[in-house]
Amino acid sequence: MTKQVLLLPGDGIGPEIVAQAVKVLDVLNDKYNLDINMTEGLVGGAAYDVHGHPLPEATLEAALGADAILLGAVGGYQWESLDIAVRPEKGLLGIRSNLKLFANLRPAMLYPQLADASTLKPEVVSGLDILIVRELTGGIYFGQPRGIRVLENGERQGFNTYVYSESEIKRIGHVAFQAAMKRNKKVCSVDKANVLEVTELWREVMTDLAKEYPEVELSHMYVDNAAMQLVRNPKQFDVIVTGNMFGDILSDEASMLTGSIGMLPSASLDANNKGMYEPSHGSAPDIAGQDLANPLATILSAAMMIRYSLGREDLAVRVEQAVSAVLDKGLRTGDIFSVGMTRVSTSEMGDAVVEEL
Amino acid sequence: MTKQVLLLPGDGIGPEIVAQAVKVLDVLNDKYNLDINMTEGLVGGAAYDVHGHPLPEATLEAALGADAILLGAVGGYQWESLDIAVRPEKGLLGIRSNLKLFANLRPAMLYPQLADASTLKPEVVSGLDILIVRELTGGIYFGQPRGIRVLENGERQGFNTYVYSESEIKRIGHVAFQAAMKRNKKVCSVDKANVLEVTELWREVMTDLAKEYPEVELSHMYVDNAAMQLVRNPKQFDVIVTGNMFGDILSDEASMLTGSIGMLPSASLDANNKGMYEPSHGSAPDIAGQDLANPLATILSAAMMIRYSLGREDLAVRVEQAVSAVLDKGLRTGDIFSVGMTRVSTSEMGDAVVEEL
Ligand SMILES: CC(C)[C@H](C(=O)O)[C@@H](O)C(=O)O
Ligand SMILES: CC(C)[C@H](C(=O)O)[C@@H](O)C(=O)O
């Protein structure tokens, strides 16, 4: 049966990078019977500008009805002074929570062809392959109460609530342990259990859960130490599992270690492998609309979508091999350019991937 | 008048590194009339083992009465299963809050003699000199309510509260802007204002405050981006100001960029420059008691103490020059050792610094 894919290009470089992934999906449809139907929706600042809200009702309905969502990026300077309730980011957060996409998978791996793009010494990062499993629908991002109140002395006070229940922790823990079973069988759970009660519970639940996965080695690390260890010796990690906020910080740090954040896809899944797929990088407003952005993270996000939500592992591999082939040929967008390589634009890169399919 | 210095060696490598700083302080007392009186107290796991509490009344009283405190480190594996309320870390947190040490200054700088110790490429970190100003007595570390409760469905839920008032934000903001005035006049304020209301207020207050420092250039950065930018291009930063939790994470990441966290001191100050001084690194239980640890961060913390709380800039500089001299001589503890250098123990390093005074 034809599957429904919702495209949400969003803001900044979003539209131009999603356009490249669409070229790829079109070819897979025509040539390899991927059998998807694509529709497009507004989200983020683009939606706010038209509807006054970053997640219009129509977009949410389309998202709920789709089998998978491919998102570009949201946000930009022009919306930074808006209230949190209507910022572009709220569009993204709204989809995550309404669709219960609690499991965010963010691989941080170094492409051998791009070994030199990292700011870290080659011996520290060569062969790097970390999977960050970030809880995405709970924690301080969604905790209540939250807001800004006026104190008795007349000054304002901002407050947010960091909260996790046992079942939320277990649910994301299972995802991490199961992912580790298919990898190097190591899970590092990151918390701040020496200071925050919510993460004390996190550590306890993870420790219990580990008993169900006797083949997997579980370790615990405080978040400050994890931020250090990622710089000191990132190859010690296999799977990292952590909450929404720490996952936001550590996954960005980890992806930058590879020097090629423009290459890194991500998946946000619900309990039934329905998901939203998006590049790990942001909306890069400074280069938007200039045909400069690297579309490979989005194309690789489409590959993850094909794998997890569309059930066509064969075509996911085909896309990944095509990306590898264009790198082998020396094609590079500006973010991963180095001397001796061939500089290409966003659309040229998309075309080159299509050619390899 | 003779100033009172409280020594709190703490746990792990704490006692052996503080002992080296004491050698230095003794010489300054004898030879250069530093005029301090040193007493020692128990804190952390060491205090828990004797008194059942990581911050005994006697220690707190001595801390309140002292002009300055020099701390080694707290924590270790054997206390990790204790309740948060009596963990070693609580000793440290208790001093910070009881003494109102709201301003934590953490320099992350690369010693030219140790350029190669970093995992980052030399051109990315050479000349690195960042000052992280971390709020230390508020935020989610101290926010109420907090704890673990049982929900109606019978499962447990952990919760903590991230909270800042305008006056708390202003107070730490002033410290950052004033520090920047003596440096490169750039402040980067780190928040997550696109998601958390508490940091929306943070951003607003910092923006207002900047008007009082027209010479200083203020920028804002989301914490996930800051964690990335520290890896991508750390030299873009001068002063970073942020809350307690983000400061914990980013200061550890920043100090590891230098490859020589064993060299980095820190100061935690109140409104009157009374302070607690400690190395940026932890208690390193795995090498404790083996005369292997690097005492230089503690000795440099003593130098910061001499500068800020004891008012003897001349002697602070003398200590810093002595440290530089031993590095020039090629003396290295294991953490900063490289081929061609002379490997020394903790106590040998302490003696070498003393010799240079
Ligand atoms: C845009 C923002 C709300 C989002 C987040 O913080 O989750 C982004 O940083 C991410 O990591 O996907
Ligand atoms: C030991 C711990 C409570 C402490 C903190 O988190 O503040 C430490 O990591 C630090 O940064 O000084």
C-alpha cells in the first residue's frame, strides 16, 4: 500500500536541502517502486508568517496521518524575539510531543572520506561511530509548571521543571539497549545523579533495566564528565543514552567532533517506528537560499526514513552507497571542502547522488 | 592583620595536591610575609566517613570565619550509592550556598608549553584563553521543589526545578561584564531561550545589563550550539557567562579542549571577594594516594586565592611564574607528559615549584 510521507521544509536552508532529498525519493519511487506519496506542509517560522502559529492545525493533522515525516530545519533570527509559545522551534516540539516521538537517534560518525574535516586530531576521531539516544518528549523541555512569575519583592523569576517518570526512562532505555545489541553492546547512560534527584531515578531505572540485557555493558557518567570525555577520547563510546536536555547538548557536541555535521542524519521515532527524520544541523539562516548548504544529512535522513518507517532496507542501503560514492568522487559542498576536492552546490550535490542511484 | 585560610583537602587525590599548595603557601609566609594562618577541615566523603555528613557543623563554621578556602576535590566511587542529601558533593554545594559564592570563574587556557596535550589540532587551540563565568548558587542545583514522588498510577517520578530571578542574573552578569572589561571586551551569554522560559528571562536581563557596559560586545548563544562551537572554533570566545548547570557542562568541555585540565584553577567568589579556590578537575579516585596527580591546578588555585582574597597580586604573579618556570624546565606529571620531557611525581612537582619561588 502506498505510504504517505509528509515533507516539512521549514526555514532557512530547509527548503533547498529537502528539495534534494525529494529528487532522491522521486527516483526511488519511479525506478525501484518505493511506493510513497509525498505532500508538503508548513512548519516553523514559515508557518508562523502565514498562519501566526508555527504548527498550524492542518500540518499537525497531516503529520498525524502520515507514515513518516521528512523535516528540513526550523528557526532564524527574524523570529528570535517572539514568545516561546509561537517560536518556530515550537512547531518542531509540537510534532515531537503530539506524535509521541520519544526516541531520538543521532549517529555521530566520521566518514573516512572526510577524516580531515574534524578539528580533532585524526588519531582521536578516526573510525568514530557513536549513537546518541536522546529522550525527546519529556524532561525539562515539556515539564510543568513553567513560566515567568513576579515575586513578592516585585522582581521576576523564570522557572522550568525537569521531570521524568520511571516508565519514560524505561521506554527510552529499551531503545538504547536494543540498539547496542546490534552494535558494540555498550551503553553509557548520562545523568547528573550526584546533584539532581530526577537523574538519580534515571540512574536507578537504567541500572535495573540492564538486567534484562545481560550481554550489554552499562556504564554511568555525569554529564559534565561526558562533555569532557567526548573531547578527550570519543571512541570510548558506543551508545549514549540520556534525557532531552543533556541529549540536545551532547549530541551537538558529538556531531561536531566529526567535523561534518552537514553529513549527520537523525530519526525521532514513536513506539511503532513511525517517525520524523531530519538533519542534525540547524537552519543556517546566514547561507539560506544561496545553494550552498550540504544536502547530504537530509538525504541520509531520508535513508533512515526508508529503513525505519518505510521498511525498505534495500533502498536505504542504496541511498547510503550513493552518498558514499559521491564522496569518493571528491564532490564537496563548502562545509566539507578541502584542497584537491571538487566544490559543488546544494543542487549539484543532490543531482550527483541521484546519478548514483 | 593575619588572614585565615581554611584548607579542605577532601577526597581522592585532594589531600596530596593540597599538600603541595601548602608547601608553596608556607614559603610565601616565611619568605614574603604573606601573613596567613592555615587550619584544616573535613569535607566530602572524608567528612561523611567520620561524622556521617559531608559538611559537618565545625567545617561550615570554619568556612564562614575564614578569609579564603582552598579545596582539593570531593567524591569517589565508594559514596556513589549514598542519598543525594549526604553525598560528598553536598559538602561542596553546602559551602557554595552558605557562603553565597555565586560567581564561579573558570579559566580555560592553553599553556604554550603544553600545546600538544590537546586532542584538538594545534591551530584550533593555540593561544586559547577563555574565561567561563558560571552562576554557582542558583539554578537547577538549588531550585525547589525537588525530589522523587509517587504518581497516582503507582510509578515514581523524579523532579527538579530550574529557577533564576532577575537579581540573580544581574549579579552574575555584572561579574562577567567586569571581567570582560579587563580582557577582550566580549561576553557570550549562553542559554536555551528558544525552549526554556527561565533562560528567556536570562537573555532579557543580560541584554538590558549590556547597556551599562557599552564597550563590551554581548552575544547570545543556545547551549547546544555553544557545546558545538567550543569544538569547532573555541578561539571565538572571550568571556562566557551562563547558569549553574550549563556552566558545569561547558566549563568541563572547555577545560578539556586545552588537554591540560590538570593545570586549570578556579575561584568561587561572593560579593566581597571572599572565596573558595579549587582545581577544575575532580577527585580522580583511580590514581589517589599514588603520588601521580598533577598539583599545578591546585597551586594555581592558591595563586588565584592570593590575588582575589588575600590582595597580594605580587605573590600571585610570583607563583604563576614559578609554575611557568617548571614547565619550561620540562617537568611533567603523567597527565601532561610527552616524549622528551622529565616525568615527575606529585610531590616532586610541588618541590620544583617551591624551588622557583
Ligand atoms: C530547535 C530546538 C528546539 C531543538 C532542540 O533543542 O531540541 C534542536 O536544537 C534539536 O536538537 O533538535
Ligand atoms: C562535584 C559536583 C557537585 C560539582 C558540580 O557539579 O558543580 C563539580 O562537577 C564542579 O563542577 O565543581
